Amino acid sequence: MQIRMVATTPFTDQKPGTSGLRKRVQAFRQPHYLENFVQSIFDTIDVPAGATLALGGDGRHYNREAIQVILKMAAANGFGRVLVGKGGILSTPAASCVIRKYKTHGGIILSASHNPGGPDGDFGIKYNTANGGPAPEKITEAIYAASKTIAQYRIADAPDIALDELGDSRLGDMTVSVIDPVSDYAELMESLFDFAAIRALLSNGFRIRFDAMHAVTGPYAREIFVNRLGAPADSVINAEPLEDFGGGHPDPNLTYAHELVEALYGGNAPDFGAASDGDGDRNMILGRHFFVTPSDSLAILAANAHLVPGYQQGLAGIARSMPTSAAADRVAAALGIPCYETPTGWKFFGNLMDAGKVTLCGEESFGTGSDHIREKDGLWAVLFWLNILAARKQPVEAIVREHWARFGRNVYSRHDYEGIPIDAANGVMQRLHDRFAELQACPEQGRGGAQFGHLQVRRCDDFSYTDPVDGSVSQGQGIRILFVDGSRIVFRLSGTGTEGATLRIYLESYEPDVSKHHLDAQQALATLISIALGVSELRQRTGRERPTVIT
Ligand code: G1P
Ligand code: ZN
């Protein structure tokens, strides 16, 4: 096998975002684009000779081609073995599981998560370290720095590897092991949850529906729900992974998972519904005619963890991203365990889990997970819910309402304005920064915070986080307007979009009064919503009358 050194010049836009490098498929198809980024990863991580790499993706368009390129580059960069999922498939949580189980040096995951796929859609690539989690910022920054000075990459001249046969083959001095992408993951799930109790629940007329959205979780869901738990085959819908996700937007929320939502809100609805995203790390949970807000879901899993075998020994702590509601904080306080508030993105949970400080983590963006791996995990969250339902034998809605009655309700919503001009988005953020002094209290001048009806501003800031484990500081993580009564508004620019800018507004208030728990979140948050639009001048600056997506 011959190794070629290919001369190249840097691209200037290979800066990883919230979750790896995401671009249009066409951008990745530019000559040397993928190769430059992969070589930048390999140069940054300093591959020990003979190391093992895990490799797989969500099966979207360009997945297979990218896998072939990465295999040849891995062989040329000194790897001894690559574990690649059959067909080039590994869900993000399964990749994390494989990295940890087989103690690989790291892994490359090909996915743009919930972004649409297909020839005109998005593609993405990210590097996960030996703990199975997304590379921390110091590594992603170093990869970006390497991408700006790259002059050559190494690639083996070799024929393509057959990805559809399990087993080993050689690529020069390197072994390529094509592995079953589902079995290690399914086994891990079986070790955490009471499969017998869930099987009994499903055989007693409790009906579930899982929407794989034509993305990566189809084969995982079939194996776990149908083969191992005995659910009827039609419990899993859109189970065939497609390179373009059937033209859909594989994001499990009320807007994009509409087929599932219609079924759960229709006549003769199933008892439980769930969906996952392109790469299988997100989850949406529905009861019959009922939506569980992801922030509430995290809190409810924590409050009921003692019912689940894998968590019966207790939780070390909980972590949530800053924009996620404080519902989990209340549970942590009741359990007498710490609750950490991190910036957006799963990579910030890794250190806390590695240090044994937290067991459960979650984000408002339909991400929940635990220290069983180092990624958020869609099917894990679904199984956790099913385990609780099997133990409590109550409907989803009753469990949520009892939770609110006990802890109070953190009323929550997120409004996304997608694809707005970057300058307008930056203008909104700048305007908010400029108003901090005017909005917040100034004790020196004997002045309280700005008053909006019954709401008074306590403080404004741009969230900054100091990692309690390694001391690293992440600044500029979202503008917060915090009110005296605990309500808050957060403004953040997305780090995962590929078209213009996406501005997210996160709204939260706290309602202890059970007689008001029936209110629709948009209704209950109406005052905060109008304050958010007013202070940010969002409508004037972007010309947008309403959000693209409300969750
Ligand atoms: C979004 C979510 C964030 C999540 C990330 C990856 O990032 O908001 O919570 O970790 O996707 O799934 P954003 O686009 O907001 O930067
Ligand atoms: Zn995802």
C-alpha cells in the first residue's frame, strides 16, 4: 500500500461549532475539504502508533464516501485498527458506547444531527475523545488552528473497503473491523433498565409509538422495542434510514415530528410516543394528548431514578445547560445533591461525569443522558421513561402533573428565529448588551431594576462558565435577563446552523400554584415574550413577525 502526501491549502471556515464542523454537503464535496479537516484532527490528537479509532455516522448523504476517505487517511496516519459500523452506521450514542467499551483512542462521528440531509442538505463531522464524549474546546480550537495552516495530508492509495459485511479486512498495516452497530448499544441498555418490567407493560395493552424519522435510530429501535421488548412491529414508524431522511427535518419536536404528534393527539392515541433525531442523541417524549417539555423530562427522570435498576444506587449530581429550565435544580435540592449549570452543548458535561460529579445531564433542546456514555442518548431517555411507566403504572400526564404539584412548575418555552441575516442577529445581541446598565438595578444610584408590569429586572449578564474540574473558562454563552421573581429571558445565537444566523430566545417562569398548572406555556409566558421582543428590538431589526419554531 502506498501512502500519498497530498499538497493542500487551508480553508478559512473549518471552525467547529456547538457540535463539530457542520456545512452543506456541497462544501464537503470541494476537493480537499474533508481531507483537510480530518488531517487537522489527526495532527491535533497526535495518534499513537497502532491506536484504534471508532468510526460511523448517521447514514445521511455523503456518509459512505466520507467513511472511505477517513479509513484511507487513518491507515496513512498510523492507526492500527478502525472499528466501523456496518454500512458506515453508528448513532452518536452508539459511537460513544463503542469508544468506551473497546477503549479506543477516540472516534469520528459523521453527522449534522437534526439538520436536514440529502445532496442539498447538511453534513457534519466531529471528533470524540477516549472517554466517548465530544472533544472539549481546547481540542476543537486546536483542530481549527491546525486547519488554518495545513499544507498537506496523508492518504493511502487503496481500494474501497466493503462496509456491508461484518468482519475484518486489511488496509495496508491497518485492520478495518466492520462491527454490528446495534448490538453493543442494545446490550448496554439492557444492563441499565428493567426490560422484564417494560416487556410486561407492553404485553398488557400499553401501546407505544416511536418515530425514527427515517434517520439512524430505526434499526436500534426495532431491535430494542420489537425484538427485545416484544412491542408490535408497527410501534416503530419511519424506521427505514434514508440518506435524505425522506426529505424531512429529523428533529424531534412538535413542529417537525408532526406525524407522531398527530397520532398522539388523535383519536385512539397510543399511551406513549417518542421520537429521535438524525443521529439518535435527541428525544421527544409524548403522552396521550400530552407533551413533556425536555427540561421537565430531565427533572422527572431524576426524581424517579430510584425506580430504575441502573440508577438505584443514587445520583451523584445533575447538570443542565444554562438555558434549560431550573426544574432539575429543584429535584437536586430535594435529593440533597448538587446541580451544575453549564454552557449549551454536551461537551461541557464530560468533565463533570468523568470526575464523578454528575450522573444525569440534560438540555432543553431535547437532549437527556447519563454517565453510561458521554453523549446525550435518545433511546436511553425513551427506555428510562418506559421503565418509570412500568414501575408507576400511571399515564405520562399524571406523572408530570404530580411532579408539578410536588415541585412547582417551571413554565418554559424556546422561540427560534432561523435563517436571519447574520448582521441583524449580531445587532440584536449588541443592542441587548448595550442595554444592560439601563435594565439592571444600580444600588450606587439607589435605583432598582427596570420594571415591566409586575416583573422587575434583577440583573443582566452574558453567561460565563468556569469548569469546576479543569478551570477552563467559556465566555459569551448567552445573554440573560434575570427577574426578581426568578423568571428569566435568555438570548443566544445558535452554533449549529449553516444558513445565516439562528437566534434563540429561552423563556422561563416559575408557577407554584397548582390551580394554574393547566395553562398553556405560551399563554403563561405572554408577558415575558413581549418583554423579550421589546428590549431586543427583534422585529424591527430582523423584519420577522413570529418565530420559525416554538418548542
Ligand atoms: C443545539 C442545541 C444544543 C445542543 C446542540 C447539539 O445547539 O441548542 O443544546 O447541544 O444543538 O445537539 P445550538 O444550535 O443552539 O448551538
Ligand atoms: Zn443529534
